[in-house]
Amino acid sequence: MDRKDEIILQQLDVIRAMSENGLRRMNSDFWGSPFGNVTGRDTSPAPQKEEKTKAADAKPAEPVEKEEELPPPEKLEDLLAELDTYIGLELIKDEVRSLVNMVKVYKLRKEHDLPTADLSLHMVFSGNPGTGKTMIARLMARIYRTLGILSKGQLVEVDRSGLVAGYVGQTALKTKKVIDKAMGGVLFIDEAYALNGKSENDFGQEAIDTILKAMEDHRDDFIVIVAGYTELMEEFVQSNPGLESRFNRFLHFPDYTTDEMMGIFDMRCKGSCYQLSEDARPLVRDYIAEESADAEGFGNGRGVRNIFENIIVAQNNRLAKLETVTREDLMLLTADDILHARGKIDEEETK
């Protein structure tokens, strides 16, 4: 072999090494990590100078995220028992049980090779803020996983800002990312009517179209619940034939009564180790009744939480003035605490 043939062979070795290195880099770019060789033996040629340079320039492969191991499905009787502990929502509880029964019979008919109608579980939740819509949606996701309708049973909560972007084409990508996160569970869209933009440059319709396509393509493992004020939700669903055909279940969440909100307050006290003095209880009830007169602005369950927090602040201010504070003092909410929280007693008068 003369000198000319040796040079040609060396060049062929370099070309082969560069090609194989390039293929390995393509694997890394497409799949997130290099595949490696099938046999387990190192068949790559001895590294050349050009190969070292390319390896130094190549970006390190991103690690593949390990999918989280899901806990086992919960027992249906436990989930329904939890539903019973929720205050109020009697009509909603009946609807939830009806949905559970419908799914159970649907699965039984399939097991016995009987014809079944398409099972559409996409829903519209309507009502004022703080009436338990998100709480029930989260429970429904868990129930559907237990019944084998959903593979994961997570709830992904989002509003317009989490779906719509500011430029053409970006909204579909942003919405698809949210859908991917909710796949196997429930996508809960709060104030969904905000997606119906009024201007020509609004991209809310792009988000709606992307969601409708996902509902069609993944009907076996993806549920969408849209929520918001009653009248606006009706207008939203009726504004688009695609929405009307897919959302045929409407659950209305009524405002809580004063008694029910008082029950919510008691549950907060129990959960946080607080007790109301006897003369404080009627004052709390009056406080709730007065604030909830504007049902929409009060926020139902959220309004009760705010009242509870206001009373705790008043109690903290009272205890801070004492020289010694006992365990019982820390747990007791007094009439003065409620009056201070309502602004019925001027803080300056008690100094």
C-alpha cells in the first residue's frame, strides 16, 4: 500500500467517525437521551481530533423525567362518605351520585356486550364564587379514577390567562401544554366565558378550538369542566355549536344559607382548634348574615374564610396585650373578638 492509499483510508476513517457521532447526536436531539448500542459492546472507533471537537461543542442531553408513580385508586365508599361531609350542596350531591350510578351501569353493559350510548362526562358548573365548584370538580376527578374512567384523576385548574397568549399560533401551543398536563384527569376552566373575546385580534377562540379537538381525540381519558356565573355560562355554551354538543350536563351551585355558612365557620374552628364562647356565637351569625347580604361580592365559603381570619386577627391583638396567655386563651374566641373584627368596637377605646 503506497502513501496515497494510506491517506485515503485515514480520510475514510475520519468521515465514518464523524457520521456515527452525528447519528448519536441526532438520537439525543430527538429523544432527549442517546440510545446507546443494542449489543452492549462499544463499537465506536477510536476518537479522532474532529470527534473530540464536536463532542465538546455538543449540548449535554437533557435527563428524561421519570413519571411519578400514582397512588392506588381510592375506595368509592370512602369518596362518597367524604361527599356526605360537605355542608349544604344537597342537589349537587344527588347529581354526583346519579353520575356515579350512570357510569357503573354503563361499565356493566359493556362487560355484558350490550349496546351503550356515548358517555359524555364534560360538565358545566354554574354559580357564584365560593359555592364549592372547584371542591366538587376535584372530588369528581378522584371518583372517575376509582371507577376506571380516568387513568390519573388529577385536577388542573386554569383560567383565560393560563390558556391564551398574545400572538398568532402561541395560544394553541400554550393551551396544548395545559391539556397535556391534565390528560388522564380533569381540566377545570374557571370563568370560561372570558375565552369569548370581543375583538378580532383576540385568540380565545383558538384556545376553545384546541380544547374541543382534545375532547374529541381523547374522549376516553380526558374530561373538561367549565365554570362561572350562571347566566354567562349559558351564553358561553350557546355561543358555539361545538360547545353545545359536548357540554350537556349542567350543575348549578346555589349560594349557601346563613345556617350552612355558620356550619362552615364551625368546621374551620374545629380544624384549627378554636372554640366560640357562648355569647360569641350569635355575633358570628349576625356577622355572616350582614356580610353575605351581597351574595356575589361576599363569596360564600370564601367570605366565611375571610370572616374567620378577621376574627383570628382580632383575637391575636387581644392576646398580645395580656401578660400571660394560657392554652385555653389561645383556643377561645370571645364576643369582643367578633365585635372588633366587625369594627363595632374602636381599637383606640380598648387601649
